[in-house]
Amino acid sequence: MKRLAYLSATAALAVTLGTQAATAQAASESEVPGIPPLVAQSLPGAYLAAKQAQQSGELEEATFFFDQALRLDPQSEILRQDAMLAYLAGSRFQDAIDLAVDLRNSPTSGKIARIALGIDGLRKGLYDKAIAEFDIVDPSDLDALLLGQLIAWSEIGAGRIDEALLRIDDLDEVPWFETFNLYQKGLMAEVAGRKDVARGAYAKLVDDPTLARSSPDAYLSAAESLARIESRDGHRDAALKALDKGLELAPSYDPLRGLKDRIERDETIEPSVANVQEGAAEALRILGQTINRGDGQDVALLYFQLAKALSPRSPGILTALAGIAERTEQYDRAIAYYRAIPESSAYRRTADLQIGLDYWYADRKDEAKEHLKRATETYPDDIQAYTALADVLAADKDYAEVTVALNKAIELAEPITAENWNLFYQRGISYERQDQWPKAEADFKKALELSPNQPQVLNYLGYSWVDQNTNLEEGLDMIRQAVELRPNDGYIIDSLGWAFYRLGRYAEAVDELERAILLSPTDPTINDHLGDAYWHVGREREARFQWERALNGDPKPEEDQIERIEAKLEGGLDAVKDEGGSAGPDQPKEASANASDAKTASSGTDRRPDRSKPEPDAGERAN
């Protein structure tokens, strides 16, 4: 219903803008000297361009077009509402506040306007003004929690400590509030100088790991805050114990690992937040992280930007904003957020690694490699630095250098544990791509020894054996096991179908490849494979249909595959060298060193992983 109402409002605005465009544009051009020529030629054009940019995640472009639209019609309430949200999302806080003043009583955008105005009051130390803005009638559960915490922080700022702590205690409408409230109560008490209350709130949360289910971020942050307060009071062992509890939940979480190193070096440790503004920003960050998935990402972005207005240099907030920028493929913006993280921050290592990966995603490949090579020099004992470098090198098909990087990572990982399986798996891929099959096979076996139920490894090794006509039954069993572990993975099911094809078991190949195509209908490789299998069982018209889909669909096949598919469309499978059945049990065995050469090849065709891009989180982003 809300979506329908929004669309109706947008349609109404478009009609209104259309009737006003000529008059408004003429007035703008004649009454506002010095404005540069507009890119959009009309008010509707500016508005629709702004909305399109907004939906594409192009926040700077969206605000630019909203600027134009507002010059043409500064009175439209719907336009001002949309512009306010765009300014908030685009980190133009003061511009949003200028609009929020007149929108605070709007039935559709008044809540957001008042929250923004309240944040502005908090930012300026006008705490009673902030409380008045946050006093919103009939909030949702999430809004009630956020507003209650922001009002409590305003009370702390106004010096009303008891009222603030009591307000947090009274925020108990929903059981899952407890995790968030314990962390915030600890921060508030600490800022107010009540260390025993702070310690008790942190400890109650950290001592009950089940509370982490509501918010892992709040739990980890409470462990960090408890460790900080214990360390400052000279309780080194208690501080390390708190960190160990957090690291049980997230062993690679940089803020905890970095703080542990500092405490073990007997460094002076600062509190988690220094003032009311940083504390309120942390409330927004934690709740933003909780909803930062799926449809909640847009609201999370607003929370993070409001938090940034209160605490512009917070590493956690900058990291969260960078993560959203990455998910919307705004890599330059993500890099800018990461670069703003202070060098002294525990988040800095992850930021440096993610910058390298984001260079790659932004198609700045040379910069990516150079940046990550420097990262291995900056962090010479850090496994993740070498694996991030290996990811971009593998995506660039520089497998010899991949091996060098992973050799170092494996050396640093000693003593090897189950969590290191992926290092051997990735090095196995690099050996296989260099035609060094014995080394590759040994690494795949080592990966499975460390972690027996990894579907990627089972798929890769199993298919390689089948493709080389060796260990046939064991190889098929591995691929079947991978399918059982990933029953909805069309690419792994494609491996099983293609393995049957390679063995000359075409009817079984068709069955599996038809399953795969249902799960991944646009994949060119699976369509190509299914076409080949159809041809072998006499379904030639359907074969040509699948080849046509493979050739002309989106995404496109790799360049070296296009010619082969075109030949099959022209002359059938007989027009190309058929690879089916080459590993059948009654046929001579071939000792192929590089199993991927035997398939109709592109990196996508080989259902052992596509290495055209580095893995998305190789740097283990801290948030």
C-alpha cells in the first residue's frame, strides 16, 4: 500500500511539474543570475533524472539534479521531500536541514524531518530542542528504540543522568531491545562518569552470548568497550578476557584484534566514545547495521549519514558507508570513505585491503595490483593482505604470482588449522591453471582434509578427476556430494551434468543440465552445455535453441566461446570437435595435465570457479 501511494504521488508530481515547467524555468533563468546552464531541459526532466540517479545509487548526481529541480520549483512539497532524503543520503546534511524545517509537520516526511532536526540539535549541543524533535507520536518498534536512545543521549548532554539511564531501563517493549540498550547504557554511564554502572551494563551483555543474536555488532562493541574500561582501570586480565569473549564470536574482527595487541603492549587506551555526539552516532550506527540488508539498506544509509553528521571521523561509520557504496557499485565513493579512516584506527588495515579490491572492481586494475602489493609491505605478517593480492592476481590470470602470494599466506598461517582450507584450495586452482596438476591435486586433497564438506573443493577436484578419466567413481561421488551440499547452485549442478556428458551418459547429462538451467537460466555456459547434450540424444531443434540463447543472451559468452557456438548453429555439433564421451570407461585414458583445457572453455564454462573477479570480501571488511 505504501509503495502504491508513493507511485501515485510521483505520478501526480510529474503531471504538476509538466504544467509548471515552462513558467518555472523562465522565472529561474530570469530571477536567479549566475546559475550555470541546466543539464536537464525542463523541471520534469530534472526531477526524473534525479530519481533515476537516486535509484542507481548515483547520490552526487541525484543531488545535483534535485538542486536544479528546486531552483525551478522551490514550493513543491513532494519535490522537497524527495530532495531532503537525497541530501541526507548524499551527505549534504545542512542542505537537508534547510528543507526539514518546513517539512517537520508533513504527514509523509515529517518523521524523517524531525529526526534530522533532532540530530542537528544534538550536534549543536541544543539538547532540549533535540528532545522536542525526537518526541514523535506512535513510532514503530524500531523507531521507538532509536528515538528513546537519542532522547536519553540528549538527557545526558543536558546533565540529567538519572533520567537518561531510567529512560533506557524503561525501553523494554520488545525483548530484543535488551542487547541494544545494555550497550547504550554502558556508553552513557561511561560518558557521564559512572564507571561502575557502565562496567555492569557491558558485562551483562558480554557474559550472555545469546544476546548477540539480536545484534552481533552491539555485542562485539560492548566487548571492546568493556575491555577499554577495564584496561584504563589497570585490570589487564579482565580486559583481555572481555576481548576473548568477543573474538570467540568473530575471530577476525579487526577492532578487537587491534585493541588486544595494544593492551598486550601496555598502551594507553581511550574510551569507546568521547562525548554525547559520538555516543548518539554509535546508537545510529548499531541500529543501521541491524537493518543493513535487502530492503533495509536505504534506511540504513540514512542512519549512517545521520551518524556521520554527529561523528564525521568515526571509522565504524565510514566503513559502514563504504560497504553500502560497494554494494551499489559506487567504488570511487567507497574508496573515498576508506581513505578518510584515520591511519591509527584498527579499521585501517581492512580499509587498505578493500581499497585495493575496489580499484579492481572499478576497472583500475594496475592501481589495484600496485596498491595491494604495497599492502603486503605495510602488513608483512598479515595473511589477508596476501590473500587479497592473490585474488586480484588470479582475476588477472597471473597464476604464477598468485602461487607466490599464497605460499606466503600459508607460511604465515602456521600452524595450519581447519579455517585455512581456502588457502590450499585457491593455491590448488593456481597450480591447475599452470598445468601443474600433481601439486594442484595435493592442495585440493589438503583442503578437503582440513574441511571435508566444502562444495567448491569437492566440485573442483571431482570434476577434474572425471575430466581426466581417472578416479571416475570417486570423482562423480564428490560432485554428487557437492550438489547435495548446494542443491540450489546451478553451476555445481552443471558440473554434474557435464561430468555425465564427458562420460558419454547423455540422458543423465540432460536431466542434470535441465535442473541447472532452471536455477541459472541466463548463464551462457549452461545453455551451451544443455544444447550439446540435447544434440546427442537426438533433440536437435532444442539444441539449436539452447545454443542461440547462449550466444545472444545476457550475459554474453566469452570471446573464445562465441566462434564455437556460431559453428554449432551453422553445422550442428558435428561442425566442431565433440568433447562428449572422451572419458568413457571403454575409451583410452588421457593424462591431461590441465583439466580445464578439455572443456568448451571460458572461465565461466569451467565450473570450477570463475576467477574473472576477486572474491568480494577477501579483505574481511571490519563491519
